[in-house]
Amino acid sequence: MTACCKNAYLVFGALLVARHRRLLFVHLAAVAWGAGIELLGAVCPLTPLEVWLRMQAGGAGYSGGFIDHYLLPLIYPGALTRTVQLVLAAGALAINAALYFRVYRRRTMGPTR
């Protein structure tokens, strides 16, 4: 699964949970992991593994985190600041809270017309 798909799953996975309830705990774990990494300002533990594997294969490694290296140049012109990290985490949590509220409301009140 590509990084883009993982990040999309983190942010919008609640929509999948609405159809496939068995994904609930997998998605909640992904949200907790992603938001935790952003809120703590940590580097995902998989990033050093990726860099090491790239170097073992003869490629070049990189410094910083996955988001810093791959996504930030596409999304933001400047470097990732602590404020941007907090906004990203808050956005992911807010979107998921809204989606889960909608799923919960539909389940308890039935579909609206």
C-alpha cells in the first residue's frame, strides 16, 4: 500500500467502516498511530527501517520523517513546523470524529431522507 493510500485511509477510513464494520478497530488503531506520531512530533518507527532498506539495496537514504521527505514538498512550500504537525493531526481527528458521528447517528436513528 502506498503512503498516499495509507494517509487517505487514516483520514477517510471511517467511510469504509460505515460499510465494513469489521474494519473499525483497524481504522481506530491507524488513527491513533498517525495522530500520535504527529502530536508527539516523533518520526514513525518505520521510516528508519525504510531508509536502512533503501541503503541496503544500494539506494540513497534521507533524513527526517516520511512526511517531511515525500509529502511536504508536494503540499507545503516550507519545512514542516510543529504548528503544521498539530494542524495535520487535529484535521485528521476532526474529520474522523465527524465521520464516526455520522455513522453512529445513522445507526441509532436510521437513514434520513
